[in-house]
Amino acid sequence: MYKMLLVDDESRQLKALANIVRALRPEYKVYEALNGRLALDFIQDNPMDVIMTDIRMPEMDGLQLVEALYENKNRAKVILLTGYGEFEYAQKAIRFGIFDYIVKPFGKSGLEKLLLKIDQVLELEYSENKRREDMARKLDESLPVYQTHLLNKWIHGQLNEAESKELEKAVGTEGTGILLITELGTSNPIEASKERIMHQMNMELKSLLKSRGHVISFFLDGQESTVAFVVSSKEARLFRPKELLVILENWISNCKAEHGMKITVGVGAAWTEMMVSGKSCYEQALSALQRKFFLGSGQAIFFEEMTRETSKVNPLAGQEEELLAAIKKGDKDAMNNSINALFEPIPHLTHLNPAEIKEDVIRLIVFQLKAAKHFIGEEEYHMSLREIRIQLVSCEDYNELRYWTKKILLKMIDLYQTAGKDKNRIIVEKCMTFIQEHFAEELSLELIAQMYHFNTSYFSSLFKNHTGTSLSDYVIKVRMDNAKRLLTNSDHKISDIAVKIGYKDSAYFIRLFKRELGISPNKFRHLTGKES
């Protein structure tokens, strides 16, 4: 059973949303709060799995709540309820790790899709946490849970003096030492059948590293496929990079050949005082590991060997206008050459990490997308923006990021080339598609005109000029077409069919059907061979 907190200062909307969630997910425990401050106070004593919050609220708004949750390292999945005009706020919240956002107004179908996504992620996290716990129990030489906790605090510089002495006494890290991080590639599935293999591989590396000195290993918090190894010795000569490289390369090669596992290792520099340098050791090893984004996975990467550039210039900065000019001209070769030139120096800029590179690329593309916003429409703009972010953030390496950047920009060139089409006709076509997909919902001219940001009377004329019929008549036609389909191909009652196509009053549906087709629904069913 998952726990969800809904936050909105409009009590009526809050109750309505809570009732819908409870109806769609009766197994959820749903709580309510009227502003961010009340929500934050409640969460401190009642951990939540999911938090769905509005943005604009008194005392503490949704963005402030998200920032507070981020600072407190709260692991709940946060969803923002946002209107079209509030999307800039949603963009700001993305850097605080929100799970998703949903644009108002939304119906049950949109909420159901979001809940399904939440279910899948929470179930996956639950199973992964369980597997990680099982793996930790199976490590014959693993440290006690408390010592693992202390080691994780040590690498983040969070130990107090008493804890530091306790850890030093328990694990013994005197003399010179190094810290290295091993990471299983994301393409390797973490299945129950592979837990034994992962345990075996870690024990093999531990055995190999014992030739260098005293070895301890531990899982990094929240990362079941990442293990840290700390090796210490009184003899500094044992940590020469070339000798370590041979050991690690042989182990990585063996993992690939015998187990089909692709492992990457990040190795920090040697330190003479390990206990006081834990955070630096970890940050160096992590920095080396992150270079796999540029150098490729399945190898050992040493912090000391990383390329150092004196230039701190980001090659992606300030290139937006030049790229936009190529896109507007439809010059695919110029765009392709421009992207290649922009990406070429990136692997040598060690001051940039993969997350920063991705954010810079996203900003570069958003600039192009904003320029096209006037002809793709508000809704399509926000949908495209979210899809682009998801796609680029998920890129595992530099070449994949370049590939998707080019693909997205090529699609944008196609958008500009088709922009000469009648914009209003495109909007009307989108409206017709929306009606065809949502005919069973409450539809009105006012609601649909608002969706496309038009005055009601203007949109009514626009629709009729392009289709030859009024919007209300088109809604009736779509509903009657679906009524005929259901009368012909199902045994549903007339009253049920009325509800399924958007009419709560079956008598009204019968009168309307007879007016449009000249016969009653029962007579139509009889003529098509279906008896009621």
C-alpha cells in the first residue's frame, strides 16, 4: 500500500482530486494538506511515497515545498499540478528532482496514466531494494550494516569525531590508500539469477586487490549496482597506476568473458591520510567514473590520468542563434556540421560533468523550440519539451547524446518546412482529433476554445469555416457514429451506450439519435441484426 499526499489551497478541488485518486487507487492511503507549510510539517512525521502539489499557494508555495523536500533528501515522488502559464515554475522545479508534472485541466484518463507510471516506478524500486538487501546479506565478507552506514557517511564527510575513531578502529585504514568505485552497466539486468554472479565478481576483485594491501568493500547508499573498494597499505609503491591498471583490466575482461557483465571502474588518486581524506577520495573516484560518459564504459578510468584543459569555455554557450539560423533555412548539412563542431571539444573539458553537458544541450534545444512555439501551439510545445528532456537525460554516453541532439533538431527543421501550412487548419484538425478521442467526456464550445486559447465566438466561426459544420454538430456526429458502432457490435443496453458516448440522459440520447438518423436506436439495432 502506497501513501500519497495531495497539496492544494483550494479545498473543493483538493477534495475532488482526493476522491478521484481514491476511486482509481482504493489501495492507496491518501492524505490532504491545504498548503506547502502544512504538507512539510506533516511529512516530517509521516513519510510519503508520492506527493502531488499545486504551485500557487499561500504561506509556502509548491516550488518552495519541492526545494525543501530536495534539501531534506526526501525520496518521495513529487508531481506538480501546473497550468499552461505556470510552466516556467515547473522548469525550475525539475532541477530539484521532481518525478513528473501534469498540466491542468486534466481528466481521469490523464491521471490514470500518471498513476500507472507511479505504480511501475514504485514497484521497481521496491523489488530493487529487496534485491539489494538480499545481495548485501549474501556477501560473505561484508561489513556489518552499521559499519557500512559509517563508511557512507565517511565518503560524504559527515562523520563526527567519535564516529571517525570508531570506524578507524573497526576497519583499519592506516597508511597510504586509494578508493575505487565499480559500476555495473545499466544495460546489464539486475535479475535474481545474476545476484550470485555479482557477489562472485566482487569477491574476485577483493581477492586480487589484497595483493596491494588491506581491502574493505561496501555498497553505496541507494545504488545496488555500485560498490566502493578501499585499499590501504603502509607501502605507497603498491598503488602505482600502471600496476593497478593491469589488475583491473584483467578483472574487467574476465567479468565480460565469463559472466557477460560490463563493468566500469573509477579510481581516485592515492592519499597518505585516508581517514581524513575520505570525501576527497570518493569525489575523485566518482569524477573518474563519470568520464565513462565520454570515454566509454567497460574500462578502468584513473583520476590522475584524466585530461586536463586550461580552457573553461563551454563550447555550447552562445551558439543558439547560429544554430537557429541553420534550422530556419532548412540547411541540414549546416546543422549537422554545427553540432559536430560543438560536440568535438566536450570530452576534453573535465570541469563539465555529464549532467551539466545534458542541461546545456537541453537549453540549446529549448531555445530552438521556443522559436517554433508560435506555430506548434502551447500544448504541443510542452509535450515536446517534456519528451526531449526525458530522452536527453536518459542518454548513457556522449555519442548517444549527440545522436539524439541531431535527430531532434532534424525533426525541428521538418517542423519549419511544414510551417507554411495553414496554422488555423492545423488547429482545427487537432480539435477534431481531440473530439474523436474524447467524445465520451463532457465537451463544450467554451471548453475546447479555451484549450486552444481562442475567443469562443471566433473559434466557432473558425471551426465552421474549415469543416462546413458547427462544432456542436460535429460532436453529435462523432457520438452518433460511435453509437451506431456500439449498437451494431455489442449487446450493451441503450442506456449504457448513451453514457459511453457522453450522454447521461438516455431519453435525450434516443431523441437525438432519432432526429439525426430518422429511426430509434432499437429500430437501428433490429435492422442491423442485433436484438436488444
